[in-house]
Amino acid sequence: MGLPDVQLWLVLLWTLVRAQGTGSVCPSCGGSKLAPQAERALVLELAKQQILEGLHLTSRPRITHPPPQAALTRALRRLQPGSVAPGNGEEVISFATVTDSTSAYSSLLTFHLSTPRSHHLYHARLWLHVLPTLPGTLCLRIFRWGPRRRHQGSRTLLAEHHITNLGWHALTLPSSGLRCEKSGVLKLQLDCRPLEGNNSTVTGQPRRLLDTAGHQQPFLELKIRANEPGAGRARRRTPTCEPATPLCCRRDHYVDFQELGWRDWILQPEGYQLNYCSGQCPPHLAGSPGIAASFHSAVFSLLKANNPWPASTSCCVPTARRPLSLLYLDHNGNVVKTDVPDMVVEACGCS
């Protein structure tokens, strides 16, 4: 989050604090409650900032060419619940743009990837649909296509597979061979033809063997992980705020992505719990451990640093968080599955 964004949030939160009255010396300490509409508006705006920051985005993706619904549904089935890579990992489904060559046996697949430089690829599979064209065995060779001088392309053989069944096939590729161009473009050239002895022509014309159009669009399934695995935190439960409770507690809010207008690019889940901490911190509760590195407490820390509150003031802040699993479409229309750390507040305490 840049300095202008922080300043905007300071103005917004300071306005809300002033609206609560002058008796409160900390934004998360008691005081008069916000009006429900004002509180909900703040929660929704905070949710937008929290999601974008967690995904390292400056703005929400604008999906101009979404994948076909049938292809998207099929790809999502490949992303099984709980299969996210350990250690800040992600799963990515990238749909191909297909360029057919003059040969019925050859196709060029182009993928637009946005893998962070701080992550590395450790698993890759190419999903292809074989047409019911001919009996017998097909030989499929997959090349990585790269630019070369004098406008000629260079090819590196990645894998060779023999296919005997029709329908969808998941073909494992060596992750070390899937280097993208600087622009994030990856090109794979497919060469699929019958083994010698199979009749591959009808009236002298070769038949296309792979379905690379429409609902059977090829796609890549990638698994990546951060170079430095993140450390986990112990989970703790904390009571939610009761109506008459003035002490520090967790206030629960459910944010529906439909309400944010984000259901076109966030595929799963439909929403999440945006909890935050609120309430008074008597002297005997001061010094309870908190998480100072979170977006939630960082904003409050900035407010404390820029306002003449007493040095002994203790604030109600998050003490335990858990990640949020998201399936979303990135700016290139790829399906990304990731765990965003520290998104859901589970426990609160006094700083």
C-alpha cells in the first residue's frame, strides 16, 4: 500500500474516530458505536484493501476475455480442495491461445503467466483432449518454443507421450523446462501424429487428432511455491463481541464478494469473515501479545503515532489469524488458487 493510500485511510479512520466522540483514546477502544451503515461501509472498503494487498494487486483484474464456462468448470474440478502447495504455495490454471499451423499434426499453444519472481515452479501438467479420429496409438511430442535470431524459432523437446485412449489426458512436463519469456509468455508446440502403421488419412487428407478449440481448450496446471516458506502461527479461539460487553473482543462481519461487485473474478469462496478487534483495554489487560505486522494493526499504529494519545494507552488488536483460500482470475485470465496469509482474525488481545 502506497503513502497516498495510507494517508487516505488515516483521514477516513480519523473521521470515524472523531464521530465516536472524544472520550476514546484508541480507535479500537469502546466509545459510541458507529451507525450500522457507516460501520458496514468501512468493513466493505477494508475488505477490498485487504484482498488486494493480500494478492499483491494494485487494482482488481478487469476480465475482458473470460474462459469459456464449460472449460472453466472442467479446470476447476482439477483444483481439489486442500491441494494448495505447502509454504505459501499457489496453483494456477492457464488457458491456451491456440495457433494452428499449416500441418494438421501441429499446433502452437501460447500461455500468458504472471508467476511472481519470488516463487518457483515445481509441478506442471498439460491437459489435452484427443479427438475420436483414429484407432491405434498416437505419438505426441511437446516442445518449448523460444525466440531465436534472424526471426527463426528454436525448439526444445520437453516430453513425448504415447496415447491410446480418447478424451482428456494429463501430461506431466518437466518444470525446469518451462521458462517463460520476460513478458511472461510461454509457448508450447505440439506435434501429434499416429505411429507408423496407423492409417491417418482419408481421401489423402490428414485428420486433426487434438481438439484445441471451443469447450476442449487446452490448459496448463501449475504448482508454485515461495522461495522462502512462511512460518505458521498457532490458532486460538476468542469470544465474539456480546452486545453489552465493553472489553476487548472480536467483532465478526461476513463479506459477500457479490456485495463488493467482485464475483466476476473471485471464483471461490462466495465470501469470507472479515473480523476485527474492538473494545476497552483496562490496565490489567495491557501488554497482551498482538500482531503488529498486520494491515489491521498497522493502520491503528499509524493513527497512534500521528495523534496525541497517552503513551500508556493499550489498544485491542489481533493476536491470532488464519489464511484464506482463494480461487480467482488474474489479469491474464488465468485461474489461480492460493492461500492468502493472515486474512481472518481469530483472536484479539490488548497491546
